[in-house]
Amino acid sequence: MRLLVDIGIAVLLDWLVGDPPNWPHPVRFIGWLISTFEKQIRRFSSNLYIGGFVLMILTVSSVVALYALAVSVCHPYFLRILNIYLLYTCLACKCLKDEAFKVKNLIQKNQVEASRKELSYLVGRDTETLTVEQVLRGIIETVSENTVDGILAPLFYMLVGSLFVYNNISFAVVFALIYKSVNTLDSMVGYVQAPYKEIGMISAKTDDLLNFIPARIGAIFMLMAGAVLKLNFKNGLNVMMRDHRNHKSPNCGYPESVTAGLLDIQLGGTNVYFGETVYKPTIGDKLRDFDVVDIDKSVKVMYVSESILLLLGILLTVLV
């Protein structure tokens, strides 16, 4: 039960505090590890597919080893504080909301160039020539994808990890850190375009595997959130069933199709990555044009779906 309380505190901290830029953050440290290991692997490895596997193993094992070291030296009271902090930093609800609202506010002020620049920090696609509608599409896709990647998936692994106990090690933390390590690898090197196609392949595939279950159950929680918010639940369900495969990722199509259906908008389509045009199918039906309020709606779906997963996870964990 104490682990569930710690997870609940972590969620609350994420909602209230978010990600202050001057605070130490494990994901930034993981990113530094990845960059450091990648440079050395590119320098010495002749086969970047194998190098990508080494990159993933080095990153994940280093993160877990450092946590195990912290467990071995921390007083139990400080260890609990550390666990709560690490759990909280594995969630990104407020951070994602704040970034989405930055784009929204810039669009409302007709600062299109600035909104493109802000979006470029969040997506892999080229943003320099995007229209306002394309910027809105990009930020809504980002919120919907990261509702799983940044919130529901790490929370899912925290809840699963809370079922396991070994000495003072919190498997809720271990599972969340492993997930965030792989997810960060995918964000940094998991592209199909050069120069990451080879070195990022194993990270991308592993991220797909870890998100397989969270994406599917997360889509259900997003649908439930849409019902709570009185959005178009029926259309959300229909579009998810029809269009969840209309994405290069085996997982991202689920949250994006739910969002498209709930909001009666069309996501997906062609984007440009590193100067290369990538043609993609659309997701959903264009029943209306985009509006800045769609950002608010997608953010509300994110918060409510997280709340539903947390409450249901606590209930099931207690029963087990």
C-alpha cells in the first residue's frame, strides 16, 4: 500500500510542479548518457546495428545500476523521498500541458513563426514552413502520442512494478526508469532516416514492444476520458477501430485515432523529416477545421485518462 501512496504522491507532484528547468532531472541525465555512449559507439563500431544494441544495453544497465547503488547507500527515509522523486520525474503531464499551451498562446497572438519554432522542440518533423493548421495538428498529435508515452505507459509500469518487492528496491521505480530509458533512446535515435536508421533500430523496436500493452489499454482510458468530458465517444471508438493502423508506429495510431475521433478532426498525413518527405495515411475524418480549443480538449483527455488509470490501478493492485 505504501508504494501506491508514493505513486499517488508522484502523480500529484507532477500535476503541481511539472518539470522546472533548473531542477536535476533523470531524463536529462539519461539523455546525456545516450549522447556520450553514442559518440563512442559511432567512433569504434563498424556495425551500427550491433552498436545500437550496445547503446541500449549500456544506457539501461547504467541507469538501473545507479539506482541500485543509491538504494544501497540511502537511509530508508531518504530512499523513500528519492523513490517518490524518481517516480514523479518519470511523468510528464504538466510539462506536456505547459508546452502545448505555449504553442496555443503563440497562435492566439498570431506569432506563427514563433509557434513553429516552439513546436520544433517537441517533434521530429521539419516545422519551418508549416501553416497554422499544420502546427495545430502537430501539437495535438504530440499531446495524444505522449499521453501514452509520457504518462500512461510509465504509470502502467509503476503500477505493475508495485506488485514486486525485493529488499529495499522499488520495482515501481526500476520498471519506470527502464521504460523512460528506452523511451528516451527512441526519442533521440529511433528514426528511420539517416544518420539514426542503423544505430536507432533496436531502441525503436524495444520502445514499440514496451508500449504495446500501454498503447492499447491507454486508448481505452482515453476513450473513457472522452466520455467523461462529453466528447464524441462513439466517433472516437469508430475511428480507433478503423484507423489505428494508419501510422508507421504499431502503437501511436491508437492514441492518435482516439483523439481524432473524439475531437472530430483529421490527424496524420504527410510530414517532412530532415528534408525528406514522408508520406503517411490520414487518421480520422475532417468533419471540421482545427481550432486552438482542440489543444485544451486533448490536454483534458490526458489528465482525465491518467486519473482513471491511477484509480483503477490502485483498486486492482489492492485487490490482488
